[in-house]
Amino acid sequence: MNFDPVSEAKRIEGEIIAWRRDFHMHPELGYEEERTSRIVEEHLREWGYSIKRVGTGIIADIGRGEKTIALRADMDALPIQEENDAPYKSKIPGKMHACGHDAHTAMLLGAAKIIAEHKDELNGRVRLIFQPAEEGGNGAVKMIEGGALEGVNAIFGFHVWMDLPSGIIGIREGPFLAGAGIFGGEIIGKGGHGASPHETVDPIPIAAETVLAFQTIVSRNVPPIETGVVSVTSVHGGRAFNVIPEEVEFRGTFRFFKPEIGGLIQRRMREILEGLTKAHGAKYELNIEELTPPTINSKEMADFARKVAGKYGLKYGEVQPTMGAEDFTFYLQKVPGAFLALGIRNEEKEIIYPHHHPRFNVDEDVLYLGTAMEVALAFEFLR
Ligand SMILES: [Zn+2]
Ligand SMILES: [Zn+2]
């Protein structure tokens, strides 16, 4: 590479920030990213990328050769009313870029521009994936079905990260984000008069026992050196003070880092419900949906990212795992790669509110570093 990606990114910093602000002002929810993807596509076409559309998602290629590296950004916003008072605050009531996907899209657009300007120096192909619906929509799966990973040898993605100081690139090998699933069901008893419990099968004490017994899955069944979460987040049953209801509904979420722990949690939930309802003469229904497997970075690709960051003087450090989940996982199940974090926490600028908070914001002054890292990863991988 005959140029410095950091100074090239710094040179177009103003554009990156302007794109981010424009996307921030016009947030679109998952699978509705019409405006965002139209703007992205217009730029990519102008810069000479070949484009394939997958709904509101875009697969864009440049360069040719034996190897292909993919870089991914997500474009969707959240159904949150913004409470920041910035001049570029969301113009759409009830919608907000509260996870930073506006920044991801802008950073990758910046990288796209620089890569296109230096395409003659590319020793292979760069594929950009601008995906819809990361927030619970598994847009990554749609992109893979649309051919996003065909011929790809490695993939990298960035997430801006409130738990890291501004400007630090967080690189981790192994498990980074958790696997996530949801569950819902009901305990079905036999309703009746509140004064005649003996003539009923009261689902309320069974539900109470169930919630408590679910707490023992992580504390008593998951091995202590492993980790997991089981949270019952909703319980509903009955309306009147003198009526024993027929059933109690419940819902919740579970998280894990190892597939076998995810399996164990699901098996124990079933066994507990089976046993408790049998003991009390009730019935149950349980629906479990595994949404996202854990995000596990390849050691080789994490090492490569550290080497690249070091070579270009980009500050990096270890990032702690979280029980949040990311559909980038689905790419990593097919090709080696790493999901990287870019620290955006800046106390002086009051950029401290967590992801998905109505006052979430990003330190725009470090976005060019994400762009620089993406460019550097592409050119170094294709050497
Ligand atoms: Zn999010
Ligand atoms: Zn996100």
C-alpha cells in the first residue's frame, strides 16, 4: 500500500461526520432502510463499485484477484424517541440511531471511498456488505442467502463501543458477544373461586415455583466457570381478587457463550416445567426460540487485526465480552473473521449513555479511525 490509511481517513473526516449526521437525522427501522441504502448505493456506484441488491441491503465489490475480504456495516435504527438536543438529532418521531449503526454506515462509506481511490493497488477483491435489520431482524442471514459470502476468505465488522475510551480499537479473540434466545409459555391449571382452592388447580403458585426454579439453572446447573443468563421478564395471570385464573403466561430471555450451555438451559427449562406441572396436576406450554448464536472471533483474524492496528499506529486494546448479542455471528459461522469495537466513550463531551438509551451518542471525532482500520485491514489482507 503506497499511502497511509490514517491520514487518508483524516482527510475525509468531514465527509464521514456529515454522512453520519445525515443518517442520524433520518433513522429507518430494520428492513425499511430505503433512504439510507439509496444514498449508500449512489455513492458506491459513483466510485465504481459493482452492486448487488438484497432488499434494502447492498453487496458491493471492487477489485479482482484470488482473495476476497469482506467488510460489513449495519444500517438500521431503533424504535426509540431521541432525547439528545444536537442540531443533527433525529427528525423522525419515535425512531433513533441509538446503537451507532449510523456511524458504522458512515465509517464504511469512508473506507469505500478511499479503497476506490486506490483500487489500482488492490491485490484482490474487497466486498462491502451494508446490511439491514441487525436489531432483532437477523438481516445478516438474508445477506448470506443473497450471496454476501460467496468467495469470501475473511470478514470484519465494527461496532462503536460505549465501554471503551474514545479512539481505542477493541480486539478480542474467542467469545465476544453472547448467544441469545427467547422463551414464552403458559402454565395451564383449572380456574375457580378464590375461596375454594381445593376445587381448582391454581397456576399461580406453580408459576411462582417455576420462576424460582429457573433461577437455579444458572446457579445450580451451569458449571460455575461457565456463564449464562436466564431472565423471566414478564408474568401475567388473573384479574380479580377472588378468582383463581385458568392460566399464567410468562416470557423471558436467555443468554450463553457456549452452544452446549444454551442447550443445557433449554433442556432444564423444559424439565422444570414438566416436573412442577406434573407434581401439581397442571399442564404447560413452552416455546423456545434461539435467535442468535454467540459471536466468536477467530484467533488468527484477531491476531491479524492487532498486527494491522499496530503497524499503522492505531491504539488498540482488549475489549470485555458482553451478554448482548449480534447477528454478525452468522457471517463468522461461515468464514473466519473478527468483530471489532471502536471506543466512543468521552466523559468530557457527556458521551456516556449506553447503547439503546435515548441519550446515546458517539464521539464523532474518532470515526475516521474506524475508517482507517477498515482500509488497512483490506489492503493488508490482500497483500
Ligand atoms: Zn443495538
Ligand atoms: Zn448495534
